[in-house]
Amino acid sequence: MGGGAVAVLAAVAALGAGSGSRDSVSRERPTATAPPPVSEATPDAQEKSLLALARRKVKDPLALGRADAPVVLIAYEDFQCAFCGKFARETEPELVRTYVDKGVLRIEWRNFPVFGAESEQAARAAWAAGQQGRFWQFHDVAYAEERPRNQGSFSSARLREMARKAGVADLDRFETDMKSGAADAALGKDQEEGYALGVSSTPAFLVNATPVLGAQPLSTFSAAVDKAAAEARR
């Protein structure tokens, strides 16, 4: 990851500190190779490195919208994050209706658990639900209400029940997938990507090359999507 890409998101995170619109947690990051100095990244290179984070896989179960949509919103989220829940319940449905359903926007989820063991388990469960095509249904069930953090809301039994409500057909396979090496690899990839960008709290978003930190109002996301769509048409 280029130093410029790291700097952009880190700078926005610093500006948003104390805004009350995101959950924060102190966590030791995985060891990573130090990025080059910011001065080495030109604005064009910086933008390209951010745009390249969009995976655009046609059959990605953790994505909504057309793979060739002009705008991609990448969401780094934790199922125990209160502001992630606020975004999921209040803002995301409007973005889906206004932009995703019209082919303008694609939403790509990244599991970024930061609040401990239950966050890790919920992330694994969501990924496992996705292996049976029910990630977004699980997402909606998990975020249907705000739940007390690390008090058993995402225990193994409750995650299985959430999967059942989400329509996951094979619950035994679901539990096996949760514990699999493939789940380890998928979560690790998402976390490494977020840490390389400088993500330290949730929710954090990229709208093409524009970072957005926290559960900002719908107008903030709409403005970012409209701007990115206009730039893509040039």
C-alpha cells in the first residue's frame, strides 16, 4: 500500500476524532512493512492505489451491486460496533435504493472486528453465512438492534440462531465454515487491508478514493457517491 493511501485515511481519521460518530478501540496492529514516505506518492498514484482496493468479484457474497458499477463503497465494519449498526439500519438501505438498485453503486463489505472475541466470532459467522449466499440476510439480523458488547450477544448458540433467521440452509456446514482455515484467511485479508490503510476504528469507508469516517448522515454519503459517479463519467 502506498504511503499516500495510508496518509489520506489516517488524516481523515484524525480530523474525525472525538466527533462521536464512530466507535474507537486501542488495538495492536499486525507487523507490516513500513510504507514509503508520503512525498513519494503523487495524487494520481494515491488515487489509483485507493481505487485498486475494490475487488469487483462478480460472485462476491459479501458485496451488493454490479461488479462494474462506477462507484464502489468499501465498508470496514464490526458487528459489535454501535455506529456500524446505525449505518446499517438508517443509511445503507437508502444507499441501496437510491444508488445500488440503479447500478451506480456497489457496496463491498470488509470484516474488521476490533472489539474482541465476540466480534471475531460474529465476523466468522457472517463470512460463513456468505458461503451459502446469505451474508446480507445475516448482516440484517445481526444489526437489527443494538446489542450489549461482549456479554454473550454473539455467542455460538446465538450466532447459530441468527443464521437460522437469516435463512442459512445448512447450519452444520455453517458452523464448520466458521471454524475453517478459509475463514481465517478471509478475515485476515480484510484486516490487513484495513490496517494498511490506517483504519483504527469502525465504521470506516472508502467511496472510490474518498474516505468517510463514522456513521455520517446520508447526505455525506450521497455527496461522496454523486461526486465519484461524476468523476467516473469524465
